[in-house]
Amino acid sequence: MSVLTFKEIHNGRDGDDDGKARRYTRVFRATTDSNSDGAAVVLGNAPVYGAVYPGNLAARCRRRGARNESFSKRVWIITCNYSTEREIEENPLQDAAVITWDTDQFQKPVVKDRDGKAHLNSAGDPFDPPAMMDDSDWVANVQKNVAQVPAWFRTYRDAVNEDKFTLDGLSVAVGEAKLGHIRLGPWEERNDIRYRVLSMSVGIKQVDEANKKYGWMIESQDAGFRKIDPDDATKRINITNDDGSEPTAPVLLDGAGGVLANPSFDNAEFVRSNAYNAKAFSLLPLA
């Protein structure tokens, strides 16, 4: 059971270009030495998935089919379709990562307007409940073929990058990226090579301290009912109003444990902390 001849023919050869991708079709005629030979036998001699189209290195084989001629059980027509739509390789583990960008929209309270002015009522107090507005984070959705469950798979969930790395040509600073929605698909096979598709999302929040952007750090307004004792920094004492009464709302603090002088919502201090686990994103298969 073998293929005796395998030759490319002109009948059926074609191509098209829709402005987004170029597609080509190659056709072959094969003869076998047995009536019982099937499509799998003749396709074993055809160009493999990911094979380059002659004359266009960006076009790769995407689909192969074999049809038995009506006049003979030993003569087959093989059709191979090529496309530049997405680069694939003969070895699926060498495919480039597929990256798409989207926005993750959510609601957040309106603290300041677009000019940085506190959003307050006519008496100078914040609204209760606060007004809400739309906000969005950029999210890169990455798909990459892998040979096995990655070693980092269990420890990187919700991790933030501790290193500078490049994602789809974009330079990402420390603390700007957070990994989420990690998924490992079922086993697949191409050219007898087994692989699985790893999917993950990378959320981006800008770090720009000059403009008070702190990436994925957790941020809370520095306010409370106690302050550091000015006579003993190891102790905390209750804050009181000028008349000796206790405040009915948290008092703005100065970022050092004391009461903020001339407090306003425009000069309020915030406490920031690195709550998420930090990992090296340069180790992730992002290319």
C-alpha cells in the first residue's frame, strides 16, 4: 500500500486577494498501487499543514483534501488550500502567539473631574452615594501553542509583572500588567505533533507617578479616627475635634499618621500597597 506517483497539475489551481489576505489553491494527482488505499495514504505525500506556498512565504497550507476519481479506485485528486490570514508553521509549537486587544469596562465612583478638581456638592462635601462613571482597562488576549502544562501555570494567576517586558511590540513597565483568565485547551495535533492552546489575558494599567497613576497597586484614602501620638510614635490616640468631641466621619490624614492640615478633597493623601503576587512576565510565552 503506497503512492506510485504524485504530481502537481494545473487544473483547479487558483488564487484570490480580498485586500485582507491572499489565498491560493494547489492541486495534485496521485496514483496508488492498491484499490484499498484511502485518503490518508495519499495525503501522506501532500504538503503538510503550515507548509509555505511557492512564491509567497507568508502563505501557509491551511487545509488539505483528497478525492478519489470516479473512473479508478487508484487515482486521487489532492487539493491544498493556502492563506496569509494567520502565520502558522509546520511545527505548531513554533507558531507565533495570536494577540488581540480589547477593553475591560467597569464602573468607578467619581472622585475628581477630568481637570483634577474634586467632585463635590455645593456645600463642599462628597456625594453620598457617589456618582458613578465608566472606566476601562486595556486587555491583551493571548493564544499560544504549548507542548505541556507550563511550569508556572499554578503560581502566576492574578500575578503582576515584576519586570519590564514587551507585549505585541508594546513596552510594559514594572507593575503595569496583571495576568488573568488563564485557560489550557484540549490536546490537538498537527503533522503528528501534539499541542494544546494556552489562552490568557493581560490587563494593563499605566504607571505614571507624575500623573498619579500607579498601575495595579491597591489605593485607599488616608483617613481614620486615630492618629499617631506625637509624644510616642508607638502609640495611637483618638482624634478629637477642636471642641473635644469625636468626629462622626473619618478624618483625613497627612500620609505620616497625623491629621492633615487644612484638609480638603483636593489635597487628600492616599495609601498604596502592592497586594498582588509579583512574577517575571518575561518568562511567559507572549511571542
